[in-house]
Amino acid sequence: MNKLTPFLKENKKTVLTLLVTVIFADIIFLNKSSDLIIFSVLILYSVAIKIFNLKSRLAFFISLFLLVMMFSSYLFSGTSVSTEKAAVWLILFLAIGIIQQWRE
């Protein structure tokens, strides 16, 4: 763990980009909902909060982007699996942002 933390701190943008990419790939490309993906990304994001000292603004920014994604998915496909997944991710990141704001 001592060697992993400095490596992660050097590659902060890459780690955060990877997490966001996994979220959007889950929404767009996967047809089934998987709790394993959801909980693994949430655990990795909570670890990233500790390692990188992330602020709640980032979680709210991701939530805003998820809201736009959910709205556009609803406009083009109506109620679909991708719209529901975007709504689930939106609620989860809003909850993370609220809890994180409360702790700040």
C-alpha cells in the first residue's frame, strides 16, 4: 500500500477519468444492471476521496453531468434501461455529495 499511494497520487486525473468512464460505459453499453459494478465503483470513489482529498463539488459536478445524460436518454429513448441506470447513478452520486458536504 505504501508504494501504491504515491503512484495513484501522481496519476490522479487518470484514475478519476477511469472511474467516470466505467460509469458511462455501464450506462450506455451494458444492458443489465450489476450491483458488483455499482458497489465497486462506489468503493473506489470513496477510496479516491480519501487519497486525493476530493471535495464534494466533484461529486455534484458528476451528478449534474449524469442528470443531463439521463434527460437526453429519456428524450431519445423514453423509459429504458440506460435511463434507469443514469437515474441510479445520479441518486448515488447526489447522496455521496451530500454526505461529503456534511462532513466538510
